[in-house]
Amino acid sequence: MLTQAEINFVQSNLHADVSDLALKLGRFPELNASLVLRQISGFQVIEHKIPSWYASAGLLFPSSLSLEQCSSELTAQYKTKIISGLGNVHSLADLTGGLGVDCSFMSQRLDRVLYIERQSELCEAAENNFRILNLPQIEVNQGDGLQVFLDKKNRIKGKSI
């Protein structure tokens, strides 16, 4: 989680050169420098890749790899359109949740979404980001996607996930 001071610093430096900031962050001992720099870099990536997320202060970006591998907004919207065209679909499970971009867009048309991801750091970021994006219909689960899904399905017995 980011402190309010870190969120404010990130928002004040969204277009700053990250290399230059890295040299200046020693003046701000109250800030977690690596975390702040990673968030600024993340916002610089999503400004064009996921523009609807860009205005949401406090989002967490765990690694540059997760940002490189995540769907773009256009791709997530396309997947949402496919799901919407299937008819009577009210829920889904994303067994390899990643940064959660697909879940965030598809959940806007569904009652319930299970986000499942092996990496705890991505789960923590996704949970934070879904809260900030006001997506309470997404349930975050950490573990092997297929195993978590089957365990949930066995517990629910008869209800669709």
C-alpha cells in the first residue's frame, strides 16, 4: 500500500523523468523510493495502454513485467464484447489474473468475477486496484487457478461461478 504522501508525490510527478527523480528522492526519506518510482513508471505506461485507469490515484503496479504482459484497454474491451455476446453470462473466473485488466473490464457487465493469480504481489495490487476502481463484484484469490476454481466450485455445489 502507498501512503498518502507517496500517492501525492506520484500524482505530482506523473510526467517526470524517472531517472532524474531517482537521483532526487534522497531528499524525501519518508518516501519508499523504489515503490514511488515504480508507480510513476506504471502510470506512464497506462496513460496510453489503459487510459481509463490513468485518473485513478493510488493504483499499484508491482512490476514492469506485469505491465508489459497485461492486456491493453482495447483488448480488454474486445474480450468484454465477446463475453457480452454470449447471452446469459453472469459470472466468470479468470484463472491467470495478472494485473487484472481483463477482469476489471469484464466485471462491469457481470454480477461476479473470480480473479485468481499465483503471485501474491499481483493479488495484492489487483485487490487494491479493484477497490480504487470501485469493482466490488471481483473476488481476489491467490493460488493455482485451476485448483482454486475447482475448490470453490466444490464448496458452492450447484451454484455457477
